Amino acid sequence: MTETSLSEDLIRHFQEEKESLEKEIALVDPMASAIRKPAAAHFFQSSFLLILQCLAWILVLAGIGLILFMDKVAPFYYLSQMAHDNDIIQKYRQQDLEMLEWTIKGLVALLALLFFFSARMLGSIRHKNRILHLTGKNLKLLMERYFHRRAGIAQLGNKYPVELPENSDGIALPPPPSKLNGDEDILL
């Protein structure tokens, strides 16, 4: 392989690297800026989701506790009292009072189940937000590296404007300095 073909290949590779870097920056930069959010907003959102998730788990436990201790909790205590009161049993059937008690337990169980699924969804949202935050941070680092590489390529282009043309339409290398006589002009 001759020296001129190596130089042409290096220049062509340099120009391809420059074009691919510009395409990568155009692709990644909008994503990186869209994902990143201020630290205060991220902290507020993650804290708010954590508080909501803890509240949902507390409500799940409260629902289970209410079902288990319904006979001892103030408003529902009267249902068990009514089921054992002879005056009320004469007005209403025993099965109706038991059905009312089981219906209330079923509604509480349904609410506890809804809070359970809400807590699980809030946990997965927090997990996805954590992943998005990490992705945004890594994209920011990637963009910094891309910009450093682009600055290095631009610096090389400015340092050697004749040897590194802007595009690869036609690469015309000047003859090496060893083959030039002192009286010949170089056409650019």
C-alpha cells in the first residue's frame, strides 16, 4: 500500500467519523434533553410517590385489620350487636343482618385489594422513574463525550484545513514534501 492511498483512507475515515458523530448527536441530543429534569423536581416526584406508596400499604393493612377486628371497631360494632339483639331479629331476618355484615367485609376487602394494586403500581412507577433518571444521567455523559469528540475533530479540521477537506467529494492530496523542488508551486 502506498503512502498516498493510506492518507486518502485516513482522510476518508476521518470524514466518515465526523459525519457519523453529527448523526449520533442529532439522534441522542433531543432524547437526553427530554429525559433530564431538574434535581428538585426529581426529588419532589420521587418523595411524593414514596409517600403515596407507603400510604397505600398502610391502607391495605388497615383494611385487613378492619376485616379481622370488625366486631371491635366502633361503627361496625353495632352490626354484631344488631345481629344478636332479639328486638331487631324480630324485625329483620338473621340472614339479612349476616349478609349486611359480609357485604361490608367484602367492600372493605375490595378496597384493600385496590390499595394493594395501587401500591404495587406506585412501586413500579418509582422503579421506572429511577431507571429514567439513570438513563438521563448516562445520556448526559454520552453527550459530553460526543461534544468533546466533535470539538477534537473540529480542532483537527481547523489545524489542517488543506489536508482535511470539508467533504469527501474529491480528495486531492498535495504531493509529499520530499518530492517537491523548491521552485514548484502547489495547486490547491
